[in-house]
Amino acid sequence: MNASGDRGLERIIGTVLRVGVGASSICLVAGVLLFFAGVGAIASPLLQTGIVILLATPVARVVVSVAQYVGERDWTFTTLTVVVLVELLASVVAALVFHRKL
């Protein structure tokens, strides 16, 4: 990967992280405000959405990295990043499976 490729990847990842954290923050703040305003029926889904977006943001970052590395044909980093993505997804599946058993 060359220097311009590094900067492009950093720019895209920065955008993904800013959008994810921003969207999550908006949902969480709106949910908290609605909760304290006594509108719990609307607040709860907003709070849950904010948490899901916040948790999905690092996964989106890894997906963007995989796409970038594939595009650059950098197979070493593609492989390593796919391993990280599989581990992240496996942890989500494990959490869902164990949660249903409780």
C-alpha cells in the first residue's frame, strides 16, 4: 500500500467512525430526552438503536478495511482483516445464542 492509499483508507475510516458515532449519539441523546420527558415508548427503541449503531461502527470500519485491501490486492492485510471480521461476527452470534439460553 502506498502513502496515498493509506491516506484514502484513513479518510474513509474516519468518515465511517464519525457517522457511526454521530448517529449513535443523536439516537442516544434523543432517547434520553424523551425518557425524561415521560415518553418511554419512543425512548426505548431510540436508545436501543443508538447502542446497536455504536456497536456496529467498529464492524463497519473492519468491512471498509477489507474492501479497501481487496481493491489494492493486499492479500496479507485482507486475510488478517477478514480474520478480525469473522471473530467480531462470531462474538455477535455467540452473544445472541447465549442470551437466548438465559
